[in-house]
Amino acid sequence: MSRAAAIRPLHALIDFFTSLKLTLVCLALAMVLVFTGTLAQVHLGTHVAQEHYFQTLFVWWTPVPGKLPLPVLPGGHLIGAVLLVNLIAAHIRRFQWGWRKLGIHLTHGGLIIMLTGGLLTDLFQRESNMRLDEGATTNYSEAPRLTELAVIDQSGPELDTVTAVSEARLARGGTIESDSLPFRLVVRDFFRNSRMQMLAQAGPAAKPAADNG
């Protein structure tokens, strides 16, 4: 293989990642993603739709419950990452220093910082808050959008023993055992997006789930 033949695929890859067509395709897909993700908030809620559409590489669809899900759209992480690579590669390839180009350089630099900061924040941030009443003390913070099941043993003379089960573990179902618990936890059903209401208000087809079986 000649050197020119070996370099040709590399040039094609560079042309692909620096092309304006790739930018336009990513922007168009981003518009479709924002539109479908906004509609999905009606049924999934804001935070669940955000996870399924914007905080993922692909948007998955399961045509048959229990079967293998299929990717139907690139997710927010994938579109943002490709846009970031496209912007950096195009800027490096077409970079020309000059005072007349200063505005373009500042604009591109601002977009690169915005995309990089948004992606890193989305991947690594952990949001929590610490609530303190007047005269109270605490040694933990709480995540406002994460749920856990906490079993508290208050029999200790000085300290409480807390056994926490995360929402992700509860979603997997099955039996949960721990050395700090004198009993087993069996997850019958898991409803992530639900609300409690009186049985009489739920309609004639509703059945009590707590004591069913």
C-alpha cells in the first residue's frame, strides 16, 4: 500500500469531522431531540425525560415490553460530544490569526467552553442540599431527586444504625439482604413515577397493592 493510499482515509476522517454538513446534521438532530424530549415530559415527568433523552448517548425504544430495546435517536450526550469535536476540529483546521478574526475566535472559544462545561457538569455533578432547622445539627446532605429506602434502628444508646437501599437497587427488584437488617426485603413492584391517593379516588378497576398477595 502506498503512502498516499494510507493517508487518504485519514483525510476523509478529518474532512468528515470538520465539515459544515456535520454541524447542520447535529443541530437538526438536536432540534428533533428537544422537541420529542419536551413532549415526553408529559408522560415521564421532567427529570425522567431528561435522563432518557438528554443525559444519554442514545434514546432507546422498546417495541415489545421485556424485549431488547432499539436506539431510535442519538441522545444529548452523543450530539453534544460530536458537536464539540466538530467545532474544535474545524477551528484548528481553519485557524487564521488576525485582529479581524478575533470575534470569530472568541465566539468559537465561548462555544467550546460552554459545550465542554455542560458535558462535564452533566456527567460528574452531584446535586444535594443540607437542611438545617434552628438549633439542629446534621452530618449528611440529601439529593432532592433521588430516592432511597432507609431502615433506621434506633435501639442504640448513642447512635442510630441506618441501612439505606438505593432507588437503582429497588428498581432491579428481587430480594435484598443485609447483615445490618434482621429481615429480608422483597420488592414486589417498583413504581418510579407515581403518586399516592385514596383507593376510592382511583376508580373501580383499582386494587390495593400493599396487601395484594
